[in-house]
Amino acid sequence: MATTSSGLKPAQKAERQRISQQQQGLSHGGNSLTRSLNNGQQSLRSKDTKPPTSSSSSSRRSVTPTYRSYSRDFDDGNDPGRVRVAVRLRPRNAEDLLLDADFADCVELQPELKRLKLRKNNWSSESYKFDEVFTETASQKRVYEVVAKPVVESVLSGYNGTVMAYGQTGTGKTFTLGRLGKDDQSERGIMVRALEDIVANISIASDTMEVSYLQLYMESIQDLLAPEKTNIPINEDSKTGEVSLPGALAVRIRDLDHFLELLQIGEANRHAANTKLNTESSRSHAILMVSVRRSAPEKVEDDISSRDKKTRSNLPVVRKSKLLIVDLAGSERLGKSGSEGLLLEEAKFINLSLTSLGKCINALAENSPHIPTRDSKLTRLLRDSFGGSARTSLIITIGPSSRHHVETSSTIMFGQRAMKIVNVVKLKEEFDYESLCRKLEIQVDHLTADLDRQQKLRERDKYDLEKQLLECQDSLYETRKNLVSRSEFLEKENTRLELEMKDILAELNCQKDQNSLMQDRIADLEISLKQSKLHQLENSRYQKVLADTTQMYEKKIAELIKQLEVEHARSESAEEQLDAMKKRSGDHQKLIQQHEMENSKYQRALAETTQIYEMKLMELTKQLEDEHTRFEAVQQQLDLANKLLADYQNSMQGQEEISELRLKLQEMHQLHESTVNELQSLISEFKDRTQEKETISEELYAVQEKLSAEEKRRKTIEQELLKLKKSAPEGDKDFEDKKSYMKENVRGTSAFGTSVNLNKSGPLRETQSIQRATIAKICEEVGLQKIIQLLTSEDSDVQIHAVKVIANLAAEDVNQEKIVEEGGLDALLTMLRSSQNATILRVASGAIANLAMNEMNQGLIMSRGGAQLLAKTASKTDDPQTLRMVAGALANLCGNEKLHTRLKEDRGIKALLGMVRSGNSDVVAQVARGMANFAKCESRAIVQGSSMSFYEVDNVGWSSSIFMILMNCDYCSTSQRPFTSNGRWCT
């Protein structure tokens, strides 16, 4: 056959490739992915099959004729991804043989035609066609080979697969799927046989298989292999839509015995209970998840491009597939199963999840744009099985008993709708990055060995460097010794210079004395040379200059002495700083030489300036040549001392520069360390910001999903509201005809126990029955809880329609208990308390009157202040219809003698009797009915010995009320019975 691995024709293959390319370009959530798949399936069916005839539209209508075929010819070649549905009939059990002994089976099988007939009665039946029909004698092996083995083979080929059992409780779902077959190997179920085939066809060395066993119990996912793991979350990939359970335990299977042990552990942890329909009824949905990972055969698919062949030919390819075996809990009716307490809660959650699954199946079968997969965790787990990329087989189990005809019909219709679903089966291949990772790890090991060798070489180099460092340290020690010896020599030189400086200072003092003598002589010369004032002035000017220079030299000598003392102190600290002069001594010597050269320049400049001054002195003071020559000698000696001091000072300045460089180096090191710390803190802060960004994006995505879900929910509520407005009765007249008083009169029992004939016409009764059917249909479609929620709406029109529906539903005894349980009574009393709308008050009072027909509801109404609210409503309205409803409710409460005292305290009886003043015949009739109920209870109490007579309660107006009733008795027609003087109906 010239088909691909998935069984498609070339035209279908090209179309599927186009659809897969479109799907890869999408980045939407699960709903958009489902819509695109459905569109692709429709386009495939439109190309490969003929357009549907009118039979497709007729198949959606209700089953009304005596015989109609719901079959459709399904061709495996045209729809390879279509959900395959098989039906299995359970044999009769002892209960069926006992209770249905006189009745024929409601199911007739035609396995050769793959059909079954569902009988309504002896002359009416319906025919359905399935992919396979199993009789009650079908073996477990044949069921597995037909239903599950093709799916298992697809899983081994790299496709996802699902095998699911659906049906009423007690019809053999768990027997078909999870039977272990300990005593009889032929009774092994699909789970054991499927794992046996998978283990036999995989290689333990290269392939892997992991198993997870879960249960969905009361909308909580629990791990059957690890019972401590409860409420496991569901994760969905936003790009691929793949559903995963990261919290579930995945056990790698070694052999079939290992799997059987795990299966026994899971079955022991699964919730089961005894009901009327099944002694071992499963109370949870069990899901067996088998993940298979196999290496793909070394061949290249036709649709892989040549470029991908070149770039990716070196990478190994693996196929990952998943098999889901789903054992659904059985649907059940509470009246038949007798569930109570915890069993009742379990049944509610089971029916809720199965209802959500049915909605998804209906939406997929009708190609609806929206698939409500998020309504239940079951539908989220089975998202890929229906409308996804998995190959799915469904086996529905039914029973032969006519007592369960409704459940059998519902199961068959579920299977028929599931057959219309077509999945896009995809081969899941990906590159084997794990084996590639192992190769890279080997390369990393080789590189690590090379790195170790290089590390050894580095250590050897380090040893050589350390050896050289020791040698340098030795040489530095030698240099240090030399510097110490030199410093000692410099200290000796300093002491010698100090002695010389003392001698020089003494000579200078002598020079000062001589200078003073010279000044005296000059003064004498000035006296003698009065003739030339100019010469005297110049002489005095030069004398001042000489005095200034002398003072300047004295100051310099004092400063030099102080510097010598400071340098002496520095020389003592220089010994401690010699360690820092190890590697930089050469550079320092160069700096010292530079300083010496600069000092020589300064000395030359000073000598030149000195010579200039000396020349000037020679010219001006020829008379002082002898003294000047001596002064020059002293000046030369002083220059030598300055030179020595400058040399020493330069050496000390070099040491200061070394210490400054050392401090700068330490500061640079500290700055480097602070920079590294800041860089590390910035890196950690960047990582934290990245994580915060990721969490914020995830929260934003979750909020978007919640908003979309709320938007969808709002739209559904608006649609239900429109349906409610269209279907609910519009006129008050229609509503009035459906009150509980009509129900009471139709029963034929009055408040006094006498028969009353309403003489209703035939067309009116037909209209009422149609309206009741409409209201019941609305309740089934919308739901009683949602209708009660609409009572709190802010729109008054919505409240009016909702309260009318509740009032009509309250007219039936079957619905009263549900209304009270769902909070309908509290909502009606709240409306009486807060609403000002006359229509709402009238209809709410009528609904409370209907609920007051039940004795249990009467106590609830009184305990929640219903009588006070009714009395308050009667006091603030003059509408006859509203008064009639309020009077009817109070009249019903008067029929319970336990409530008489409470009615008197809550002023309910006073309000009832006060409504006689309205003069309306209907209101007066209801007041009379209430008085009659009160009198009837009183007579019964008198017989028992305790009563509250008319005389005791006459202060509320019994006498005046009876008088008003007699005054208004002209409303009675010939069909009504007037009151007698003793308060009883006339016969």
C-alpha cells in the first residue's frame, strides 16, 4: 500500500503537512490548537469524502419514529484518526434474572453487521452501528485484539494512544480493563495484555518504559502508587498544549511481573464501595499512563528536507509515545444506587466529570469553535485523546436489563457522538539529545584529563617560579644587608656633618661680629664722605642688601639644622621601610641620580647668582675686599654643606615616593577587590531580576487564562439568561394559573379535607402541562443552582423571570426539597425583605406559598422570620393579587398547629384577618381557608386536651373577620360552597 506510516493517501499526506506547518506557526493556548485541528480535519474530510447528505442533519434530531437507523458507514482508510468505538454487552446477573424474568432484553445484538438494536417496547426499536459489537460471550483476548491492540501497535510506532471504557456502573468496565487474571489467565484485562505486548516488543538495553497509575477522586488527582501524593497539579505546555503531571510517580518497568506488582498496589489504594447496583463500585476514575521511549530505525522520512538531512544527519532520533488506559467510574442515578453521605458526594463528582466529558464530546462531534476542556480535570487529562493527536479506542459497556433503558440509551448515544470525532494522528520523533549528551560527557572526560595534564605542567612551572622566587629573596636579602651597611655609613656621615655644621656656625658668629665692626667703619666713612650723597646712598643700599642676605643665610642655616634633625628621625624609620625597597631599588637609584643632577643645576645657578652679587660688591665696596674674600670662603664652605644636605634630602624624598607608590598600590588593590565584589553583587542581582521577571510573566499568563475563563463563563450565563427570558412565561396571568393552589385543587383536597372540583377545561390543562414541561426543560438545561443565583441579579427583569421559574418549580413536590437545599427559600425571603417591585413581591409570595405546602418547609419558613415578612408585605401593598398570595401562604402555615403560637407572636394571624378589609373575593377566600385550617387544628387539639380557642385569640379580630366574610359572601358562585354558622363548608 502506497501510504505513509500513519496510513494516509498522498493527497491526505500533503494536506496534513500543510496543517502541521500552520499548527507549528501558532503560539496560542489549547483552545486555538483544538480549533485549528478541527479545521484541518474538516478540510481533509471535504477532500476525501463526499459532502454529507440530509441524513447527517436528521441524525441530530430526537428519536421519535418506531424504527430509525443511527448508523453511519465509517471507512478506516478515509478517517485513520477517527475515534474507534466498540460496544460490549454484559451477561445477565442474578438480579436481572430475578427482576426481569417476565421481560425481554432491551438490547438485540447483530455482531455480523456490527449493529445493535435498542428496544423501547415490543413494536419500537432503534438501530445503531459501531466499529465492533461484542456479545456477552466475547472473550477478553478478542476484546483486546480488536479494541486495544491496534492502539498498542501505534504506541510502539511512536504515536500517542488512548483506550477508555465508558458505561453505567456495574456493566463491566473494570473487568474489561483492569482484570489481573490471577486464577484464570484468560480473564486478563486490557492493561495486563497491553503491557505484555509492549514489554515483548521493546529492547531493555536501548528502550525505556515508565508507568504512572493515578485516580481522579472527587476532582483531586491522587497517585495510586504513592498514596501520600494527593491533589497533584496539571501542567499544560503553552506552545504544544501537551498535558503533564510533574508530581506523579513514574516507575521504570523491568518486566511484566514488576508491572503486576505495581498494578496490585494501585488497585488496593483505589476507592471502591458497595452500592445497590454494584458490590464493588469504583468511586474514582483510574488512569494508567505508560510512557515509551524507543530509538527510531535508521531511515529518513520522505518529507524531511535535504538541508535538514545535512545538518541533522549526525544526531540520533528517538520516538516518544504515551499510552493512556482510562477506567472511568460508572454513571449512576441516585435513586437506583441508593448513595448517601460520602457516597452521595462521590456520585456528584463522578457525574459532574462525566457530564463535562460529554459536553466536550458533543462540541467536538458538532465541530463547535469552543471545546470546554477546562470544566473538569478529567477533560484536561483527556485533551489529547479527543480532538488531539492520539489514536483513541473507546469501549462502551451496557447491560441487557430493561430497567436501565435510559442509562443504556445514554451510553449508546455517547458512543455514537464519539465516533464522529477525528483526531490528527502525529508521529512524535525528536533528536536523541541524551545519547548525544553521553558522547559529550565522554569528550568532557577527555578534556578533563588534558586539563589535569596541563594543571600538572602548571604546577611544575609554579615550582620553578617558586625556586626563582627563593633565589630572588636571597638576592634581596643580600641587597638589604648592603643597604643596612650603607645606612650605617650615612649615619656616621650625618654625625660628621653635624660637627662640621657646628664649626661653621661658630665661624658665622665670628663673621657677624666682624660684620658689625665693618658697619661701624662704614658709618665712619659715611661721615667722612658727606660730599658725595649719591655714593653714600648707594653704599647704604648695598649695606641693606648685605644685611638681608646675611639674615637670609642665617635663616637657611637654622632651617637646615631643623631639617637635619627631621632627617635624622626619618633615617631611624628608614630601616623599617627597607623591606619595601626590594624590587624597586634600581628605579630609586635612577631617581636619586636625577635628583642629584637637578641639585647640581641648582647649585650652579646659586653659584652664578652669588658670583654676580660678589662682583657687584667688588665694584661698590672696594674698600672691603679683604672682608669680602673671607666671606666668599665661608660661602663656599656653606655651599658644600648645602650640597651635602641636598643629597641627603633627595635620598629621603625618594624613600617618601616609594612609600607613596606603595600606598597607591594598596589602594589600587583594595579598589580592585571592591570592584570584583560589586560585579558579583550585580550578577546575583541580575539573576534575581531574571527570576522575578519569569515569575511575573507566569503570573501574568495565569491571570490572562483566568480572565478568558471568566469571560467565557459570563457569555454562557448571558446565553442562558436569554434562553430563560425567551422560555419563561411573560404574563402574570400565565403565572397565576400555575400556583400551588391549582395544584391543591387538582388533587381534590381542600383545607377541610373535602373534595373540590375546579371544572377546568381541557385546553387550559393542556396549556398548563406544556408550560410545566417548558419550565422543567429550562431547569434541566440551565440548572437549578444558576436559576437561584439569578434571583440576586441587579436587573429587575431577570429577577422577575427567575422568580417565576422558581415559583412554577415549587408547585411540584419533587422540586421543593431541591429548591430549599440550593438556598431558594433564603433568596425568596431576601426578596420579600428588600424588593419594592410589586410583581416580585407577588410572585415571591406565591412561591413561598407553594413551599409552605410541605410541613418541613413550614418550620423553616417560621424559623427564618417568614411570617413577619409576609405580614409586612401585606401591610405595605394594596394589590389584590399580592394579598391573595400572602393570604394563601399564611393560610398554609395555619394548617400546622405547632406554629399557631409563633404565628400569633409574629402577627401573622392578625395580618391574615386584616386582609379581609380588601373586599376582594379571592383574598377573602384565602382568609377563610386559613381560618378553617386554624379551626380544624383547634378542634383536633380540643379532643387531645390542649387548645387555643377562638376566645383566647379573639383580640386579633376573629369575630370581626367572620362578620366581614359573611358580609362579602356574595362572591360565592354556584360551584362554590358557602360557610355555615359553625365555620364548616356547606354540604
